Amino acid sequence: MTRIVHISDLHFGKPAVYERLEALRALLSGMRPAAVAVSGDLTQRCANREFEQASSYLRELERTAPCIVVPGNHDIRWLGAVARNLGLAGLFRRKAHEFKYSRYRRHICEELNPFLEVPGAVIAGLNTAHGISRGSLTRRLRDLGVIGHVRRQDVERVRRRFEQAPPGAARIVMIHHNPIKGQLSGRHGLSNTGWALETLAALGTELILCGHDHQEAILATERTSPGLVISAAGTISNRVRPGRSPSFNLVDIGEESLRIVTYTWNNTAKDFLPSTERLFPRPQRTGRYNLGSMQDDGRDLGHVEQTDPRR
């Protein structure tokens, strides 16, 4: 079995809650994961001090397991994002692009699309945080620079990586923005959701890890023939949505099944406790899925109908 701890939206700075961060760190040693996947928004204001705190925390987690991280929309510098995407040419445009991710790269990771292979799984990080860009343009002013998109050239890198994956290894893609509509927000995090899901499924992706919406969810999508499973991690910061608790997800990958457990914060116990569990058959073992109509909140996931893979 391969175990992955999936966390997101730590928001170091004022929203960070250090009691919960310490509780999570303590839990990891007992869980003994093969990897920790962090799907973006490490900071609140993209400040150097926030990145320093995030980097220090990640180093603590890496004492237990290797971490793979992608940036979120809070982790990029807006001035660079605007300058980059106004179509300015030449040296200034290149420098603006470098400026946009400079603090993330300095403190967290130089690679924006990282890759991690562990026994039983390969995880491809896919950067979806591009600021105000042509691929993420929207008529909703509140979403400018907030929503993201998947770039074709980055998907091609994932394809090449997956082609080299060991037989039987679970193919996992981690992005920041949610490719599903949040139950509470009512919004997608990606501007090209449909294309992204179909394209990633065609690569043999079994699982997508994401965050951004601050709402935990475990679900399978009907858009893709192989039956893509999505783990949306909540936040453990104080930026939780009304009626939700701080949370993270635990992913267990066996030879024939994929199990995801949501751990939510319990104020009485001052700890994260398991609250929701979903089990999915792995598609390469059971053929194609016919998932029918499912809700985005992860509560209607028990029924999975298999179809003949020859159809």
C-alpha cells in the first residue's frame, strides 16, 4: 500500500493556525506516508516572511516523508503577473515572468511543475497559478488573477513523465485550482475545466489532488471515461468556509482500490480526527467506470457501476 497525505492552503501569515499545524506534523509520524502533497497557497500575501515560515514547516514535514509542492494563486506576485500578461515583449517580459514566481522559487522550489516517484505511485505537479493571463481571463472581476488554467505544454510534460512510470503505479496529478464546482462557492477554480479533466484522464490519470476552494471533497467525475477520482483538500488555516471544519485528506493506494479519508479538526480533542471515508476500485484493475450523475460534495460516492472495458 502507498500512503499520501494531501494538504492544501496553509496560508502562512495571519490566517495560519499554529496549533493545527503542529497537530498535523505530529500525526504524520504515526501515519508514515510515502509522500506529503501540498497543493498550493502556502502563503497569504506572498511575503518573504510567510515563505520563510512555510519553508521551515515543509522542512519539518520532510523529516517524515518527501514533500511535493505546487504554487497557488496567493504564492505569486501580482505586479509580475500583470506585466507578464499585458503582452509586453522582450527582456522586460521575461524579467516580469521571473519576478512573478521569484519568491516561491527562492524559498520553496525552483521547479513549478515538480515530479515525485514513490513505490506504487507517481505524482506530477501541474502549475495552474498564472495570475492575470489570457488563459484565465474571466468576466467576473473578483476572479481576475484568482482562477487558474492548465497549459498544454505542461500537460505534455506530464505525458512524458507518465510514459516512464512503472507498470501498476498510480498516476496522480496535483494542481492548485479545483476542477470541480465547489458546493459552497458555486465556482470552478479552472477556466478550462472540461478540457483539463478529459486530457488528464486520457493520460491514464487515476487521481487529481487539488485545493483552492477551502472545501474538502472526495468524488469521481462523470466527464471522463476512465473515472477520474478527485481529492480536494480543505484548509487548516482560519480561512475555512462557513459550516466547514479545517481538514486534510489521507490517500491510501492498494493494488485494487483507492481509499481517501478526510481528517477534520476537533476543537475538543485539539486534533484532527477521521470523519469521511470513500473507497474506489482502481480503473486498471476493473475496467472503465460509468459513474452517472454525482454531486460535487463527495457525499454520493459509494455507488460505482462497472462497464465492460471492450465497449
